[in-house]
Amino acid sequence: MKYLMLVCTDPNYTPGQDDGAPDVEDWVKEMDGKGVRLMGNRTRPASDATTVRVRNREVLLTDGPYAETKDQIAGFDILECADLDEAIDVASKHPMAWAGMIELRPFWPDDED
């Protein structure tokens, strides 16, 4: 099963807290080695976002994020896991699970509507 793993910031997190979070490069190396992480990358800050909508056949653009939220997407990974339990285990080892939050979203299987 493929999962989109959204890596998000936490505005209430205080940098430098001694929480024992692992190093992100170590996480990437481990998950790439296991073949679980198919791809991933950081994203630019929300202030660099462009929101695209089409209304009445007109393309409407908005600079910055559309959603007003304190948590912002900092990156993503695409995972290939046996099930949700494995995806949760992988996500719980990511440093941003310790300093931010991780959201897991399963992909629609190709054979389902």
C-alpha cells in the first residue's frame, strides 16, 4: 500500500528541546535501505505557495497558502508499506514526528473508484 506522508511543522515546538529526535539523514538512509521510502523532499515555505482554483472557467490565483493554519507542510515522502501499522512505525521514526507532526494518507488503489 502506498502512503503520502505529509511532514508538518508545529508552531508550539521550541527548537533545542532535548527530546531525543533522530537525525533526518539517518531516517532517510534507513528507510531508503529498507525500500520503504520511494521518494521525498522538502517544500518551500507556505509564503512561497500559489493556490490555483477555477471558477466559471476562469483561473484564479492566490499567493500564499489558502488554508489559514498554524501547522505548515514542510515536506513529503511517498511510502510503500504492507499496511497502516507499518506506515505508522515508519512515520514515528521521522524527526518531525518529534518536533512537528506527520500525516499519513493512503493512495487510492488503481483498481478502485
